[in-house]
Amino acid sequence: MKAPFKFKTRMLTTVLSSALVSSALLLAPAAKAAESVEVLHWWTSGGEGAALGVLKKDLEAKGVTWKDMPVAGGAGDAAMTVLRGRVTAGNPPTSAQLLGFDLRDWQKQGVLANLNDIAAKEGWDKVIPKALQEFSKYEGNWTAVPVNVHTTNWVWINKAALDKAGGKVPTDWNGFVAMLEAFKKNGITPFAQGGQNWQEATVFEAIVLSLGTDFYKSAMIDQDPKALNSAKMVTAFDRLRVLRGYTDANFSNRDWNLATAMVIKGEAGAQMMGDWAKGEFLRANMVPGKDFVCIRFPGTQGAVTFNADQFAMFKVGDSMRNAQNLMAIAVEDPKFQSAFNVVKGSVPARTDVSDKDFDDCGKKGMKDLAEASKKGKMFGSMAHGYAAPAAVKGAVFDVVDRFFNSKDMKSSDAAAELAKAVAAAKS
């Protein structure tokens, strides 16, 4: 029987309070002087907040007060606006949650702290995947600490709805559409979706990946004009239009976690969303395999699109640096990495963390990530800032959003506009 979520969180916190004693001792004199860390982030859903609470309580146990600065908005755009204002005013937070190319932009501005001494003591180079280090470091210097790895090409299915629809887990596009059609016949919304551009792009990039890993790399990573305006891209838009037809009439501006809630309640059959959605299922005391099913979007098994939440450390005064160092150490502690990601729904950013405390979806996520990394099929997510700079991402968002919300835009026109928009963004 699954333990209640609050009880599970208390257990995790108890484990963490003793897990980092050795790291705390390394900076014991500094810990006495440390007062607080102010952290800007956009983890505002229930599951995200519970996961963040694991880190807050751990730091509080070490005498570091957490000053929360949440800015709602699933893709972090609103948070970036607030952060720019703070840094421009000469008053940066201690740390901020950043993704991929947004992190790179701040690194180029020279406003982030150097964490090399701590990284060397803690051995981060040996345990954090190179794909993440490409963003955690700038010009060879550690400036940020990855707290997790999210993969985005997931489908979350209500188990009762699936059983009523025949119980067959889809393995290809036709099977996926057949499942959605069965949901529709059974009187529930087949496809839970939020009408926000980053959510639409999350669905779109999974469709692109399903049409081939080489195609995804050419189109989303390399932004090859020929791939962007190709017959396969037309097929991708065709399939996006099909999925749009299985959404409900009230999808506009719906937050992602509200779409997840539709699946949890059985009001909808399935949702495509990154593995942070799993935290919402767990918070509702649902069990993988029993209450919900997690699969890779049909056609993408063996490959993953990823993003990783990283805490960038800004240059702060000496009085705040010790607390900042303690936070960096805490984030990368293996026991914290396990405890946090068990709750968050993601997988650890370290390769040396055991999967023993993870549920079936978590174990699958860790296995899939390892397989994809080994085979060279681990790709940065376009929708979540790890495939291209913000200007290119914005261009993709614009075209996908206009297509998703149109009734008569042709797929061929969308593909042509996508290539044109990306070229303009890169110029």
C-alpha cells in the first residue's frame, strides 16, 4: 500500500537531515556566519512545491534560511523577466532556476559565481553527465548546479480509462490515435492539453522525434532549413492537427498541472508532458501501473528529449557566499538527489545514484536516460530551452502556436513558415 504523500515527504526530510553532515562539516565555520539564500524559481504547482520543500528543510537544518521567490509560469518566461530586473538593479538573488540557453546567456554576462573549488572537492566532473556540464560550466568554470534531469517525451494515461478503452498500451501512431478515439467514444476528453505555447511545443517536439532521431537532430538541434521545410515536417504538423482535434473546448491558457489533474480525475484519458507531471500523480496518492500508466510517446522509445533544472549561483557579497556554497553542496549530495527526484518526478543529475527508492516510472526514466545517452540519442528539448537559443525557441513557439490555434492553416504552409521564422531568428 502506498504511504500517504506527507508521510513520505517527512521520511525523505529525515533522511536528508543526516545525509549532508559531512558536507556541512567542510564549511562548519562558514555555516555559522551564513544567514539565508534567496532563490528565484517557477516551481509553483503542488508536486513541485513539495519537492522544493525537501531542499528548503535540508538547508534549514544546516542553519540556512530559505527566502522563497516563486514566479508562476511553467516555462519560466515570467521568472526571467523578474530576474532581469533584479540583476539590472544590482540586486541579484543568491540563486535562480535556469534552463539551457537561458543559463548560457547569464554566463556570458559574467554575473555568475565561480564554483570550481566546491566542484573539485565534491568530484562533480566524475558524476555529472557531460551533456549537463556543457551548460553547468562556462569557459571551463562551474557556475551552476543541476538538480535533476527531466525528459519530455512522455505520455501519462489514466489506467481506469485505458482499461475501459480496451487496455492496450499504444506502441505506434495509429495505436495512439485508436486509444484517443476510444476515450472519445467513452465520453471523456481524449487528450488533456493546456493552450500555452510551451505546452504545444512540448507535444510538437515529441511528434518530430517520433519521425526519427536524425530528423529531430537536423530540425530542432541543427535547425537545418531543409529539415524544417520538409515532407516529414509537414507530417509532424498533420499529426499535431490530429491531436488538437482530441482536446476539449476549454484548453486555452490552461496551466499544465490543471491538464494533469484532468487525467488524475479521469476527466481526460491522456496527457503529453514532461516527467514533472508524475509529481502531481504521486501527490494525489496514485501508483504507477495501478492508477496511471507512463509510456514514451509512440515511436520515441530508445530516445529522449531532455531539460535539466539548474540553480545558477549569482555573484553575491562575502556574507552570503557561505550560504550559497552550502546550497550548492546540498543540491549535489547523492542522497538529496535521490530524495528530491523521487518526489519531483524527474531523475538524478548524477550517474551514481541508485534507483532503489524510485517507483516504476522513475526506474524506467533512469533506464531510458542511460540507454539514450549511451546510444547518442539524448537530445536537448526545444520546448524547454536545451536545443536552441531563446530567439530560435521563440520562433518555433510562434509558428506552432499559430498552427495549433488555427482551423485552416495548411501543414505545408506551417513548415515553410517554420523554416523562414527560424532563419530570421538566427540572422
